[in-house]
Amino acid sequence: MAVKNPYAKMTEDAVFTASKEELTLMLYEGALKFANQALVAIESKNYIKANELLLRVQDIIREFQLTLNDKYEISKNFRQLYDYIFRLLIDANIRKEKAPLEEARDYLREFRDMWKEAMRIAKQQPQS
């Protein structure tokens, strides 16, 4: 009988019970984690690992792009920004250079911080 990893079970439970807002934050956190790991892989010239990690970040960016609601004007702006980040990630992966990945990571960090702030403000608003 296989024993389930308790950390994996805890993570699974967190995902299944998270709100949409919390899931978005988790995706930003995951993208940043994988981007940081990819930077380390590039520095150590482990290009296979870097490729795997960069593809994971690209998958998260693609998910953000697919879930944008085009009825809001700001979604068009986010789509362009996500497209730019996606291209930076491709560039970093093809050339195995840190600079485009660091730029993409900086944008992701700003988006994550902005999202956290929006969540904080929303919690302070009275429910209508």
C-alpha cells in the first residue's frame, strides 16, 4: 500500500478549497517559483531543467490569457502584457539567457503584488 505524501495532500486540499482569487494568487506564486528555479538552472547550465521550468511558467501565463474576460477594457491591456511576458519566456528559453527571464519575473512579481493588494482591499469593502 502506497503512503500518500502529506504535503501533497495538504496542497491538494488547499487548491480544492481556495476561492478564485486565492487560486489566481497561487498561480502567480507558482510562476515566480518556477521562474526563480529556471534562473538557477540557467546559471548552472542545466538547460533541460531550465526548459521544463520555463514551460511551466509559460503554461501559467497561457492560463491567465485564456481566463481573461474581454468584456472589460483592462483585459485587453493584460492580454498585451501577458503576450509580452510569454515572448520574454520563449526568448529566455531559446537563448538560455537570464535577462529576459529576469524581466518576465519582475513583471510577474508586480502582478502578484498588485493582486495581493487588490485582495486586501476587497476584503475591507463591506459586502453588498
